[in-house]
Amino acid sequence: MKRIVIFASGSGSNAENIVNYFNSSQIATVTHVLSNNEHAKVFDRCERLQIEASLFDKESFVKDDTVLNFLLVEADFIVLAGFLWRVPSKIVEAFPNKIINIHPALLPKYGGKGMYGMNVHKAVKENKEHETGITIHYVNENYDEGAIIFQASTALSENDTPETIATKVHELEYKHFPEIIEQVITKHG
């Protein structure tokens, strides 16, 4: 059974969806959630789901090896589910093709530093895009530049708002992210 550690910075809705998906899996299980935000709602979700969750700071992530050492012992795969920090190269190198992220747009459009959540959906609306979607990709040392694993799109109309765009994107995330994680684990496990 492969062990998944999830990184999350926010509400944790994708993390919860992934935990629930793998609860009945014979392939993998979510063993821990790590967050860099002490106010993240993901902690409440983890408590309810009875999943271990821990807070970490920038120093233990970037400067010393606290987070890396934890991952080397506790994780086979890492999933970023609404995690906003760039992953240090030492962690990327320790987990080649085993760190998976989801981005709320069709990369390479609307990627990079600062492009997350509603920032992405507002930019999509402002540019009058006819479609948007999700990109699931491997993580490398740069924001949103890792090899693309999977994309799914949804049509947009001129009546869509950033909020309705977010809802459409979330539906794609909930539908596809756990399944693609499972495929990656099966392939690289």
C-alpha cells in the first residue's frame, strides 16, 4: 500500500475528496496532511476525517531538512492540493515523478507565481476565454512548469463570473484529481 502525503494551504476540499477516494483503495492511502497555514480549514477537515495533520514553517521546508526527512520516512507520493509555496529542489529530487499538483487552468495559460484560486478565474474572465479547465502535472522546481499528466476543460459563456468559473473548475478537480493520482501511483509505484 503506497502512502500519500498531501500538502494544502487552504480549505482542503480537494484534500478531503482525495482522502475519501483512497479510503476504499487497495493501491494507496492518505497518511498525513501537511500545511503551511495555521488557519487553514484543512485542519478541521482532517480532524473530522481522522487523518494526521501537521503545521510546518518556511524554515523547516526550505532551510533545514525537517520536512524532507519527514517525507523520506512517511511518503511514497506527494500531492499538492491547493498548496501555494514552491517546492524546494531537494524535495523534488528526492521524489522524481512522485509529486503531483493540480492547477485551476489549462497550462501553460494562467500559470506561475501568484496564479492560484480566484486570481486565475478573474484572469480567465478578463481575457474573455471560451474555455478553461484543470491541469494535473508533475512538480519541478518552477511554478506550474512540470510535465503535464492530464488536462480537462469546460466551456465558458460570457455570462460566467469568476465565481461560476471556480465552480466549474472545482467540479473537474473533484471528478478527475483522485483518479489521475491513482493512475500515476499505479504507473510509478
